[in-house]
Amino acid sequence: MELADEAATLRLGATLAGRVRAGDVITLSGGLGAGKTTLARGLLAALGLPGEAPSPTFAIVQTYAPPETRLPVAHIDLYRLNEPEEAEELGLDELRRDHLLLVEWPERLGASWWENALRLRFEEAPQGGRRLTAEVPPSWEARWPPI
């Protein structure tokens, strides 16, 4: 999927907001500035978050709950983790039970953490914008592609 610009990435996030459920995991991979946080911001805005969502780079986990958003969401940025063991303190297993998880830099924990996740990867497109590729688990087959 081609995303021509930031507005297209925000729109994709907004479209995904209509398809997500508590317990879903969406991983967002790609280099710095690739569009991961932009997609998350579009999704969070469409779920009702007033104002722009901050990047969770320093907090690592930023949670949102009704009435602020339509459903509980945990926006997670694993960039600062050095070892997978550090994730134990984050409570991801508990959050996964009843939150939508938006996970940036999921590779910091390894693929086994994200077996049933919708895995989205952003790369720079040769003509500008971004190319998005998706690994779609069975739980997302009826919901993907969102456009």
C-alpha cells in the first residue's frame, strides 16, 4: 500500500480506528520518521482523543481510556529498551487483555510477543511518501485491507 504523505497516513489510522477492538495488537515497524507515530495519532484521534497524542518515546507506555477514547488503548514505544527482559516491568500482558495495543519498535522484544498482531511496516517509497506492508493474522483477515 502506498501512502503519499502524512495526511494519507493519518487517514489510514482513522480508518483502522473503525475496525479495532480491545485485545487487538498492531505493531508498527520502520525507521525513525517513517510514519509509525503518525498512524497512531490518526487512529487515536478517530477513537476520540482530543488534541494530538504525544509520542510515548520517553514514557514508553501511554494509556488512554474511555471517555477519552472509545476503547482502552496503550500506545507503546519500545525504542529505548535494551533487553527484552525490561518489558516485564511494563505490564504488557495485562494491558493486552483489555486494551488495543499500538506498538512501535516491536522488534525490540522479538516476534514471539506479537504472534497474532497485525504487523505494519513503513518504508520510504522511491517516488516519495511511504510504502506500507502488512502481515495479516487470521483475526484481521476480515478487517484488512481497511481501504
